[in-house]
Amino acid sequence: MIDAIALRQAEPVRQAEPVRQLEPVTLAPHDSVAEACRVMQRSNATAVLIVGAGERLLGIFTGRDAVRCMAEGCDPQQTRLEWEMTRGPVTVPPGLPMPEVLRIFQQAGIRHLPVCTDGQLRGVLRREDDAAG
């Protein structure tokens, strides 16, 4: 008789994809930290990308930034994203080979990698493992 538990344990474990391509969640630089937190919560996002005219990427605001801001005593209703965002985030062009993308994530120690063409936001890649710290 075959032991069903042993059979399940013998099945190969599927490796999760290390990077996901996502539709970017965006806000304007004048929006508040509170609005960014609401948007991230509603959309189950871990970051918002801050864009200006023509979808030009200006910065990124992550959950880590929100924690830092609150720990420093900011008023999330009055604090603008342009004051708290990471300016000039690392970006990649569309179609970059995955080994290069993974190298950039690792070297930069980041979890979000905006995809841009000539400064215009096209998408965002998110690292799915905990190795980014």
C-alpha cells in the first residue's frame, strides 16, 4: 500500500518566481503620506511610485519609508510625499534579462525596481523573496 503522506513529500516543490512584474501604483508629489498609506492598503501594494507630468518618475515611497516617517513623528496628513520619498530610484529599461535584474536587486538591496523608458514609468518589478532585507 502507498503512503499518501510519503507520496506528497516526494513531490517536487515548485520554486516561487523571485520577481513579479506589477502594474505601478502612482501618486503625485504633493499627495500626503496618509494618502499613500491608504492607497497601498487598498491595492495591497508595498510601494507607490511618485510621478510628475507625462508619467515621469520622480521617486518611490515604500512601506519602510512610511514606518521611518511615523517613527520620526511626522504628521501623515500634512507630510507630502515629495518630502519623504526616495528621489531618483534605481530603474531598469524594459526587456532587461532576468539575471541582470536579479543582480541589480541584490547589489542595490531594494525590493522595488521601476521600469522606465527615457524617464517615463512603464511598470515596476518587485522582488518576492526576503533576501532584500
